[in-house]
Amino acid sequence: MKEYKLSQSEAKFAEIIWQHEPIASGELVKLCEEKLSWKKSTTYTVLKKLCDKGIFRNENAVVTSLMKKDVFYAKQSRRFVEDAFGGSLPRFLTAFIGGEKLNGDQAEELKRLIDEHKEG
């Protein structure tokens, strides 16, 4: 599986792109200087790294996403469940709930999601 894990600074950078895309690379440099206190070289270095990971594209000085935010986080979540719980969603949910009780709305929502995604 392709590596989709981001450092904290990469995640902040990705959020800036997702919020403003399509964005001219020069404008991205200005936003990163303002929001992250990055120099131009840092912005381009991190952008290249995330382009190499297949998350973004910088074409004709315009940055766009190859992977939308929700898709990225879904893949990252699946990877976490694979790595931490051997791919077992029930084991993950058990750990996540951690002995707490679900309220009626939460239980119904989980049942609905299970029904929607259940194999034939």
C-alpha cells in the first residue's frame, strides 16, 4: 500500500491546499509564509514531496489535489486499522469505544452504516 502518512506540518500544508485549490504556486508560497512561517524553498520542498506521494499535482504553476481530503483520510484510517488492529474493524471499534456505552442514536447510526456496507 502506498504511504499516505503525513507529518503534522505536512498535514497543515495539505489543509491549506485543500481549502484553496486550485491555487497558484506563488499564492501558496504567500499563504505558507503567513500561516506556517515557511520560506519559499520549504514550501516547494514539501509540495514536491507530497506530489511524489501522489496527493497533489503542481502543473503550470497551479497546485491541485490528486486525492481529495476525505479520500486521503479514509485511506489513512484504513492503514491505521490494518497496522494497529490487524485489519479487524470489530477490534478497532472495541478499542475505540473502550468500555463506554453508545447512546441510542450512535447505535442506530452504526447499525445503518453496517447495513449499507454489508456484502450481499
